Amino acid sequence: MKRKDTIFTGRELALIALTAIEEKEAFANRILNSLFLKYRPDERERGFATELVYGTLRHLALVDHLLAQLLAKPLSVLPGKIRNILRLSLYQLLVSPEIAYAVVDEGVSLAKQEVGGKLAGLVNAVLRRYLREKETLSRPQMSADPLAHLTIVHSHPEWLIKRWIRRWGIERVHELARINNLPAPFMIRTNTLRITRDRLQELLAASGLTVIPSPLTPEALLITAPRNLQDHSLFAAGYYFIQDEASMLVAHLVAPQPGETIVDLCAAPGGKTTHLAQLMKDEGRIFALDNHPHKTRLIEENAARLGITSITAVTADAREWRGDNLELDVVLLDAPCTGTGVLRRRPDIRWRRTAADLSDLLLLQEELLENAAALLKPGGRLIYSTCSLEAEEDEEQIERFLQKHPEFSVEIEADFASGFDLIQSSTGLLLFPSENGADGFFMSRLRKRSK
């Protein structure tokens, strides 16, 4: 940035983030968090930057498709900053046409600040041409070309749309793609060790937030138009954990009991771990693993904030940890995955993942499952979950595991997930993202036969 001060607007921060995501393969959430920590923008600018980055990424294919019709040369030959000024500006014109001329002026000013007059003129010409010609620009229609419509208008990679259509058909995939381009609902989990959900709702409402209790999960609260809830005094007091509702369901599927010994093999940052402790009334032992020390410290910090004492964070490779001869009642494996169930929450994933990524992740999941099976005592429960919608990582992964381990059987009923958009199979539950609710998730509970 060509400036002397360190006060950045949301638009400037969004440009830094989008350029880093494209050129350095930065993760959207991490780059934004690092920028917010470094420059300390106020809440309004922080929210604006987040909306610009996530919205641009959610609609990237459509934005690039329109820009290709407005430019004389390929978008790829432009400097990265100009490319992303055009993208974030055009995205804003799509969603906020009522402030079109202000958006154009801001985009041109940002281009002048970043690269100078000549390319700022290009930005001005392209954005003003869009305003004149937007009704004549082509967009693939669903009726004429469903694949192009879903990949361009709904901005999803073609390889993913094709495999989804083969599994579920056009209608289901159209709805899934639509939901993936909506802002993700903001859910929190009440820490019932310290406060009731009703009381937490009252306190949050008194601070000016609109809070809606979920009818599906007893600890869940939906926050509409959320502010930065990690800065709230009630967060510091340990009254809640920021967590999606589908993720909360996993702990209910575990059904932990006071006094049990549990290991969470891929635990950071500790959402499911602390929920297990909460359901156990903080009575028992939970070992929470991650192979990065800074992540195990995060688990410890979250447990301490929530007032939980039953959790021991362990820095270890979950494929190799042997548990020191512990008699484990439960092993929870929330496995690393492609993340295709959380594309609205992590829109950069859709442009980062490829079909080739599956093979490496499948091997890692298999290795983790093998160690999980070895750790569990006879009669114990193994819970496997992912935030993926892909069969190879979910149903087929469990099928392969059961073929190798006939001592395990699936035990699951959908009653505890009543009200969610899901498909139940012989291997588990596949939850689809819902408009105002849960992310996409797969979960399965297996029982190891008693000797």
C-alpha cells in the first residue's frame, strides 16, 4: 500500500487479502485474522472487509465471466492488484446496485493509490461499461446449459459439480450451490456448565444482539447480524463457544457419559472436545490431540476459558499415539478432509481443492482410522466425522474400514438429528448445508465388539 499511515479501510484490507489468497495461496480466514490483528480496524471496516473477501470468493467464477466480456485482453494479464480491484468492485456492483457510482469511485481511487493513473482509468472504463451494458452481458441459463449455469452463475468448480450431479441429480445440486453462496449462519454453543441457554440468550439480547434459539440442538443459538463475538465480555466469561450446529451434533452422537475416558484424535481448536466435556458434566478424562504445539495451546486456552478441567491437551501425531495403555471408552476422529460441506464458510476451498486431493486425504483418514481402532477397548465407541460431502471420504471410507475390521458394527439412528436435511445410509448420516442452519457434515458411530 502506498501510504504513510496504518489506518486501513475495509476495501483496502480486502484487496490485500484477495491478492494474498490468489498469489500466495493464503487462506481467507487466516489472512483476514492476521490483517485485523496487525491493523486493528474498527468493527465496521472489519465486517466490510470480510464481506467483500468472502462474497468475491463465493461469486468468483461469475465475476470473472462478466469481466471477460468487459475487457479487451484476458483478465490474467492484468497486475494482480488491478485484477482484484475489478473483482471486488464488480462483486459489490452485483449485490449493491443502489450505490453503483460510489462503488466505481472507490474502485478508481483505490487503483490510483495502488498503481497510478493509467490502470485506474482502465478500472473506471470497465466498471462504467458494466453499468451501461449489464443487461446485455451473457450468463448461462439453467434451462439451456445446467452445468455451465452451476459452474459459472453459481461459481463452483466443474469437477465438483459433475460428481455431485452424478450422485444427487440437478435439482439437489442446484439448491446446494445456491446455499453455498449465502453467508454462513453464525451459531454459538451455550456452555451449560456455566449458564443456561435461556439466560445466555437474555444477556446477549440485552447487549443489542438478535438471538434465536435453535429448535434442533439444545445448546445452539443463532446470532443474526453478529458483531465480533470473540471480543464480547460473555465470551471472555466462558459462556459460549463459536461453533456450527452440525459440529455440535457430533458430540451428541458420541453420547459421552460422566466418568468415561475419551480421546479426540484431531481436536484443535477444541470445539467438539469441550462439548464432550460439557455433556459429561466435566467428569471423566478427555485427551485432545493435535500435532502442532500452538494448536494444543489453543485447546488448553479454550478449556480454561470455559472452566473445564477434564481435558488434557497432547501434542502428538494421531496416527502414532498409543495412549499409554489407557482403557478408552470412546475415540472421536473428526478427520481432515476436503471440506466440501463448508464451502459457504470457507469459499476459498472451492478454488483450492482438486479431484487429485482426495487420494492423499483418503490415505490419511485410513491411517487415522487404523490407529483409532487399535486404541479403543472392546465394547467401546468409535465416532468418525468429516465436513465433507464426498462419498469416498464418508460412506465408502466406513465401508472399507468395516471390511478390514469385522469386529466393528455401525450403530446409528437419525432421531437425534431430526429436523436436519440429511440422508441416512447403512454407514452413517450425511447432512446437507441448510439455508439458516447447519453446515454439510458426515458422521458415523461404530461399536467395537466385546470379547
